[in-house]
Amino acid sequence: MAETSTDKTFDTSGLKFGPLWMQPGVTAKNLAALYFASFFGIATMSFINTSQPYVLTEIMNIPLGEQGTLSGRLTVIQEITLLLLLGPVGALSDKFGRKPIYITAFLLLALAYFLYPLASSLAMLFMFRIVFAMGVSANSVMLPAVANDYTQEHCRAKMIASCFIFNGLGLVVIIALLRGLPVRFQEMGIDPVTAGRYWLWVITGICLVVAAVLAIGLKPGAPEQLGKREPLLATFKVGLKAAKNIRILLAYAAASVSRGDLSVMSTFFTLWLTQVGIKQGLDTAEAAKVALTFYVIVQGFALPWAPIAGYILDRIDRVAGLALAMFFGAVGYGSLFFIDNPIGNWMYLCALLIGMAEMTANLSATSLIGKEAPERGRGAVLGTWTWFGALGILTVALVGGYLFDNVSQIGPFMFVAAANFALMVWALILLMRRNKTPAPALSD
């Protein structure tokens, strides 16, 4: 029988939180710690790119015409590091538990944000970006791993949606509060370089607080795996072997596209708008503030869409949900082609479409892999899934950086729009092929 997400069989002994049912043994404190980390998770991973135009312009003195390629190269270094670490991180979390890996993630992010604005050369900037990538690798795997560990199947998409709501809310709140800090610091008489350093050091403090909360509140280990620890290599191989399941392979491809969608926004969206603002006469701090304002608006539109998308995705086939998500992505990112002034009024409509696209793509991809990943070795499968996400970001960085500096500043967005469309077609083909498979004959 075809898989559906309408099965209501679940264990009522677990914690109930609104429409969500947790696995037995998950406490309110554990759930609160996960949501706290979710609130700061995407913001702490994205802020380095959203603040990067300021760092490159004021601290590193990089010409505007070279910033697209350099931003792409920094992302490439980050994603190569992620590609090397994501699988082992997932396997390590299966072996030693989620908690120590999750705590380490935010400690590494704190160190990276402290060092990044101290770079005095491109070599140092690349080295500090590797430290940042180590933290991102652990954070990227642990959020979906813990969320999928905690929840029961019938409300998996809604659980992921709730984490993404906290992701988006945190991103909106943190960037909204911090976007104007360089301007405020300079108004206090602080020079632009020091103002930029103080700006990033605020995030250092935030990361340290999150690490402390995880140490206090997160449940040790994986709820379904505390007594099933396998050799590290054995659990790592699970992620690679899982691709024999066509739906997991599709989820891996979805990770590439959905993470590429997020990357193009954090790497090139604020860079594009910052450069437009500078060309229109704004100083760097004011241009960065305008760019981050529109970035906040994108995430702000995504927030109210998250529960709607989660509700829909829990009531349709996961592959159908992915096809719908990719349709939103193709339309959302493709809409930027028709904009004349990217800091004008039409950007609000594009921000609405992109926000819906981002949220739906990540929800559908995460709920699909959560459904298909086996309980045993789930961390390794999710590590491989995140590895494919890193591959998508790497591709967007390489292709997008070249397109941004050499073809058109909207080139990276058209590239991801095409990728969303291609994955939508694949998902629809899988659905049509399965629907054409004849049902087994009923016995008399």
C-alpha cells in the first residue's frame, strides 16, 4: 500500500505539547532545550554571511567587484569542510549521543565569531571560516537528528515545522535587533573596524549561552539508540547504503536543493542588496542595514507559513509535498528576474514568495528523510543527508560566485530556481510511476 502520512497510531505515554506527541522518555526540559537551540540555530549559522559584506568592505577592504567571487570561495571552503565532517558527525552522535556533539557545535561557532573579524589577511579569514564550518557541521546534523528522535511519526512534519518556526523567529528577532549595531557603534564614536568586531562578538556571547542551555537541558544520547551503539564505521556506512531506497535518494537530492536555496539567500542576497545600496549613495553600514531588513522580511513571511505548510505536508504523501515545495521555489527565486530595483517596493512581493519557498522546501525535505531514515543509524543517515545539503551549498557557491561577478547579480537566484524546477519534475515522475503500478489482486 502507498505510504501516507495520515496514520494516527501513536504512543500516548509520551509527552504531549499542543498537537505534538514526543517519544516516551522525552521531558518538557528536553523539548525546551531543543527549541532554545532551534531559536538560535539558523541565526548563528547564517549571520556570518549576512554580516560578511560589511566585514569584506570595512575590515578587509575588498573591492566591490571582487566580493561575489570571494564570498563564493569562502563558502566553498566551508562546504568542503562540511562534506568531510557531516557523515562522521552523524555517526559519532549515534555512538556517543547527541548532547556532547550539539554543545560542541555552539562552542565552535562562538570561537569562530570571535576570530573572524580579527583576520588581517585572506589566509586567516579562510582559516577562521574552517573553524566556523566545524561548528556548522555539528549544528546542522544535530537539529534534525534530535527533532526526529524526539517526535512520533504521525506528527513528524509538524514537529519539524515547530523547530523551523523557532529557527525563523530567532533569525528575524536576532537580525532585526543586531542589524543596526554597526551604525549605533559608529554614532558612539567607535571606528568602523572596531564596530564590526563588536558586532560579531555579540554573536559569540549568544553562542556560549546556547551551549550552556544545551548542557543543562538536552537529553543524553538518542532516545531510541541508548542501548544500541554500533561501531563508528558501521553506522557511517548506513547513510551510504540507505540511498538504495529511491525515496531516501530523492531526500538527499532535496537536501542539496533546499540547502542551496538557503545558501543563495545568506551568501548573495544581502551582498546584492548591500552593493546596490552603496551604488545608490548609502555608506556601508546603512546599506548593510537595508539589505538585512529585506532579509528579515523574507524570514518574517516564512514564519506564518510554517504551520500551514506543516499541516499540509502531514496530510499528503511526502514526495507530493516535495514536488509542491519545489514549485514554490521555482516561482519564488524566479520572480527576482522581473525586479528592476531590488531595494524597491516590488521586493516585498518577492520576499513573500521566497519566504514561502524556503520554509516549504526545508520542511518537505526534512520530513521526507525523517520518515524514511531507519531508527538504527538515523544519525548517520541524517549526516549523509546533510552532507548532500553541503554539496548543494558548495555547488551554489561555485556557480553563484562566478555568475554574480561575471554574468549578472541575479544569476545565482536563477540557478537555484532552475534546480528547484528540475527536482519538482523528478518528484512528479516518481509519483506518476508509483500510481501506474497495478495494485495486487485481492484473493477470493
